[in-house]
Amino acid sequence: MIWVTLRSYQPCIMLRKVILSILGLALVVGSIFVANTLIKNKNKPKPVASKVVKTVFVDTVHNATIPIVITANGNTVAKRRVEIYSEVQGVFKPTGKLFKAGQSYRKGERLIHIDASEYYASVQSAKSNLYNDIAAIMPDLRLDFPEIYPKWENYLSSFDLEAATPKLPEITSNKENYFITGRGIVSSYYNVKNLEQRLSKYYINAPFSGVLTEALVTEGTLVRNGQKLGEFIDTSEYEIEVAITKSYAPFIKVGEEVVLSDLNGTSTYTGMVSRVNGSIDLTTQTITAFINVKHPDIKEGMYLKADLNARDEPNAVEIDRMLLSEDNTIFAVRDSVLESISVKPVFFSDKKVILKDVKDGTVILKKPVPGAYSGMLVKPYLDTQAQ
């Protein structure tokens, strides 16, 4: 019984050995295959990542004399303007032209006429009294001072109550002076002249040709003493006040020509520096310059940009401000590689900067390159290629 069991167990052992042998052989073959594959992959070269070369706009430096232009802004203001005030009281009477803003007047033309009927009568009364006083002394002059009688007779005959009182004859001696002064002639004369001067204030004439820019009264209005009536300007010449940084003050010269333009840049005008303030504003640290300009198209209040030619900077180059770094360096291109070079800025404008110490023939960037650094590989793109 036991012998039979042993004989049936031996084939199972043999089958197991065969299976293990096959598995071992397969494992060896697989290991050899994997090892060969790893060896082949190790010897295979790795792929090289391609470098990105940026195309940049460049320019070649040509040093030259660069004019330094200072830019400032300001509003036009009439150089000659008059604020009209009344020194007397009365009713505003029509003058033939409506007293309205925008009304133009020639030099000497009547601007204001205030009713002076009552005051005119008092002036005429004083002139009549002066005439009577002189006429009263004529008999005494003929008897006591026959040598001066003719000139006083001529004065009296030329006396016109409707015209301005003529100047008294010249007094040539002490006796004549005592006689004329003692009769109150001189005091009466100056009293009349004072009244006539006051009468002239009822009429206001244009001191120059121009335009009324402000009218605060109309015909029929009761005008009071000290009341503002309007504003009158000369439209032939204007002035612009501009504030300039104090560092530019040595460059501003009286008589310097200035190019003016409007905000759109469609119109340009020529002006001239007329005055430069001698003091610097403590708050803004700026100096004020005044520019004269004459042009029929200019109106008061226009906002203009002024370009003042300060001076010429020799052996310099002008580039975009965005190309200059904070440490005063710019990028140059040498053998298709960027390199940083030091420069000396001498003048900054809104968009440009003037540099010195840049050698002629140096190829520099014309436009900023994002992420630029020294050693960066680039491909120059010249203007000749772009055309």
C-alpha cells in the first residue's frame, strides 16, 4: 500500500522540476533582453533643446550736435488788458454800440457814456464865473498894467464856454502875480480845471483797439462810483506764462525764438521770450518765463505747448528714454550678442534722452526688448531690411 503511493508521487515531482526549469530559463532570457535594451538606450544621444533667438531693431550711433529743446505749456493771456471801473455815478447811456462781450472797438472810440447833464451844468457855471472874474479886472489892467493888458484881452476873447478852458497867460512879474492872484483868478482857474477833469470821467474811451471780453452793465443801468463795468483786451498781442525747472534756468535767454503749437499739433506759431522772472518759486522750484506771440488766429485762454531752444550739445546722440536703464546703461549689439555699456545722460525730455560717451559706429537697440540681459543672443533687424 505504501509502495503504491510512492510510485504515484514521483511523476508530480518530475513535472514540477520541468516547470521550474522552464521558468528559470525564461527569466534568464528576459534579463538578457532587458539588459541589452538598457545598454542601447544609454548610448543613444539626448535631444538638444533649440535656442530661441529674438529679432531686435538696432541703430548705428552717429554722434552729432543735438539741439536741447525745453518743452513747457501755458495759456495765452492778452498782454494789454484793462478792467473798466466807474469813478462817478449816473445812468449808463447808449454810445452807438451795444456794450456786450465780443464787441470790438477802435482806439479812442467811446466805450462808456454816463449821463453827466447835472454835473456839466455845474462845470459851465464855474467856467462862467472864471470868465466874469477876468472880465472884471480888465479895466484895472488897462490903467495899472497897460503892458500886460493885450495878452489878457486876447485870452478873454478866445475864451469859449463850450470848449476846454485854455491855460492862463504866463505871468511875467511879481506885480502881475500879486494882482492876478489877489483877485482869485488863479484859484478859480484851477477849480474849473478840476471840475473839467472830473467831467471827463463820465466818458470812457478805448485806450487801444481791441475787444470787450466782459460786460457787467447794460444801457439804462444806474452806475455807481467804484463799480466794475467790464474788461477790455488788446487782441493783437498775447503772452504765455510757462514754468520751467530751475536746472534749465541758465538756458533761457530773453529774445530767444520759441515754437508754439496747439494740443493737436495742427497749428504752429512763432513766439519770443520777453521776460524771465528773477526769482525761483519756493514751492515748485520752478522759474517763470513769459513768451510773446502775435497771430490773428490766437485767442485768449488757448492752451499751447512751447518748445524753447536752450542750447546745442556737441558730440551727442538722442535715443528713446525707455532704452536707458536706472544705472545709466544701454544695450549694444556685438556679434549678435547683447552687452551693457555705460553712458552719460545730459538732458531728459518727456520721451527722449541726450547721451554722451557713446562711440561712433556702436550698434545699439532702437526699441526696448522685454527681458533683455547681457549675453542674450539676438538677431539684428536693420532699418534697411524693414524698408
